[in-house]
Amino acid sequence: MSEILRLEKVSKAFGGVTAVNEVSFALEEGEIVGLIGPNGAGKTTLVNLITGVHPLSGGRVVFAGQDVSRQKPYEAARRGLARTFQIVQPFPEMTVVENVAAGALFGGGLRTRQAASEEARRELAFVGLDHVADTPAASLTLPNRKRLELAKSLAMRPKVLLLDEVNAGLNAAEIDGALELIRKIAKRGITIVIIEHLMKVVLSISQRILVLHHGELIAGGPPREVLEDERVIEAYLGAKFAARIKAEGMHA
């Protein structure tokens, strides 16, 4: 495996408040990495910094060997840095396939509507939504809206996919389906960073876990190692939960 993304002392301040403070880590091609931490730890802000939504206050973002610290969101998308959003908002008047085709056209670099539409249908089949391709996006259930968001991201032909709370609002069976799909995406060689509050989900899918607290990276490494880190237990997991997970023998 070779390195695809590196953060070097990335920081962001909003006024006098430091939201992300000198965060450094690297991602390898094809990895699934969990990003966890309490509410307000800076997880979504970090994704916004990586994808150019917010300008950096300090540090560097290096993607595929290139310094992309000053990129705009559309440039990030075209380079192969895709992300999903916590609150899924498809274009409601457009059909499901038109939503995905928009991602293929504007992020995936396809030049014609026909090529974008063909790509969109391929990705809809991949995520299991080909049967609703021609229905309005507004008619989809929450689990299917989340799958639509994934299809839209995949149509942008990403090298790295940042998933922000992709399982929020789903029941246990729907979460199992979403995780199966995420594993299928990783098998395509796409590097995945998954922001997730459900620890069992993080442990079941992540090869490595990064932990943010008050905007700082306080731990990183294999799931078992991170679970046993005293700083992580104190800041996020709590001793009882950490002991229970350990007793259940959860493995990534």
C-alpha cells in the first residue's frame, strides 16, 4: 500500500476558538479508518478542511503527493476527494439517476449527459438502487437517501471517500446493509474515513481508529490498542463501556 493523503499539523480557528489544533496523520490506499470523538471534537470541521470547505489556519494537506491546502471544494471533488454529509439533502425535484449523474458530470469529469447517466446507473446498481433510478429523489426512504448519497459520491470516481455519520438514523438491519456496502466500496481500492458514534460499528469495520478531542488528535492505531488507551477512555468511551466492549471481545 502507498500513502494517498497526509495531514501535517492542520489547524483551524474560528475567531478566538481553535476547532482543530495541529492534527497530523496519513492514510494508505484502500484503508478503512474510523474517526471518533465526542460531539464538538472537530471531526466534521476536519473533513471540511480536507475537502476545501474551510480554509486552513495552519498546516498542510497533501493528496496523492500534491499540496492541496488551498483547494476549493470542486477542485477536491475533481481530484478524487469525495465526501458525504451528515444531513442528506438530494435534489428533490430530480430523479434518483439525475442526482447521481450530477455528481458524475461535475465531480467525476464526464463530459456528456449520456455518459454521466450511464455512469450513474452503474453506481445505482452497485448500491442497490437501480430499481428506483427513475423515481423522484424526494420519494426515497432515509436508508435509500443514504445509499443515493453514496452512489453520488462514487460517481465522482473518488480515491478517498469521507463518510460523515452515514449510519445515523438507521436501524440495526439497515446498518448491517450499509456496512456491507462500505466494505464493497473499499474492495474497489477506495480509501474510506468513517465518522461514527456507534462504537460497535467502528470496531467492526475499521482497520485503524483516530480519536479527536477538543480539536486535537489524542490517539491513533489498531482498534484494540485505541480502546485500551486511558486518554480515550477518559475523554470519550468511559470506563464501563470500554470494559464491556473488551469483555464482549469485539474485533475490527
